[in-house]
Amino acid sequence: MSRYDLTPHNAHTVSCVVIGWDRPLGSFFTHVYMTDDDNPFDEPTIGIGDDFHEVTEPTAAIELASMYAEVPEDMSDILTADAAHEGYCATPAVLGILHAAAQPTPNTDAWPCPF
């Protein structure tokens, strides 16, 4: 995973903007934390790229980040290199677990099964 802290345009309204590549999700991401957000769980106020393969090109993450922070001109190249270097998970582990849970084990011993 890569993560870059960017300088907000207005520190009075935006406390933090981060952008990067998330290998397990196979997605670029941007998280924006606003100063007036009292979220007790430290969740981003605005964010993209938090779902499996949600943002597969860095341009969308950069576009959102540029609305709230200064983005280096070479950020697209940096993020693309991060993704190429780190790769991505073809199938997140949780999907494998969910698939296994959805397949009931056959009752081969003839014991009554309540479900």
C-alpha cells in the first residue's frame, strides 16, 4: 500500500488529504478529512477507492484530491508505478471466505441437521 499526504488548499476547512494505492483492494484511493467533521471513528469525510477494484485508474483519485489539496504534477506516474510495483490481489481473502460459507457441507453421516 502506498499513501501520500498532500497539502490542503485551505487548512481551515480541510485537515488532511491522502492519496495512494491499496494492493488488497486493487484500487487507487483518496481520503479527505474536513476540520469540522467530528466523526468518532476517524473515517474520511469524503473518499473513493475503498471497495474492491473501485478506482482502477489514478485520474479519478487525483481529480478528487485536486479539489481539496495541491497534487504534484507527477502523481499519476507515481501512483501508476506503485500499482505496478505492488501488484494487486485478484480475489480478496474475504471473498473466498464468503464463497466457502455459502456452500453448505453435505451431510454424509446421516445425522439430522437443523439448518
